[in-house]
Amino acid sequence: MKTLLTLLFVVLCIGAPAQTKKDAITGWEHTICGQTAALYPGGEKALVRYLKKSITDHPFIKKEAIEGKALIRFKIDTSGAIAETKMIKSLGPDVDAVIIRAVASMKPWIPATQSGIKVFSYKTLPVLFK
């Protein structure tokens, strides 16, 4: 039976990208087949450019001497749209409003997939001010 399950798992993973993760406690390796994370169009560099333009170039942010790290969590639905934004670490209501507005206004992401099927996912982004 164990051999049958192993073969079934291997067959299900053929043709789909697989990731192997090692459990820190047990040392066992877990293969996750067919998962891809959500991706901002143009990649991470395009995301950083967009956030810099939308957040750090905002008149309120330029005027204030803001320093620190904020964290925002949001959902990327199966169409790539942004939903359910939530500040995890705040730098104050005015700064939070600028960050939330910028994230909510992002163009649609390429949604996450699991075994070739689009699925919703959550992303947490740090926003650093120096």
C-alpha cells in the first residue's frame, strides 16, 4: 500500500513544478508539487519601483520625517485582485492610510497556483522608511 501511495504521489507531481522543504525538527523532506506563489507583474523590482513611487513620493511622507518599518498583509484572489488589506505593524494612522491606498491600488498580480489551478494567497510586505 505504501508503494502504491508513493507511486501515486510521484505520478501526480510529474509535469508540475515541485518544491522540497526540509522540516527543521524532524529532518524529513516534504515535496509540494505544483505550487507557485503569486507574482507582481514585472517581478520584485517592478513592485519595489511601484511602492517607492506610490508611498515614498507621497507628499505627506516627503513632508514628515518618518522612520521605521511597517508591515501590511493582503489577500491576492484568484483573479489577481488585491483584497483584505490589514496593517500588521503600524507607523501611525496617516502613514498606514498611504500604505493601504498604495497596496489597494496595485495592478492585478499573477495569482498563485496549486496543481495548475489558480488559488488565493496572502502576502505580507515590509515597508521601510529611513
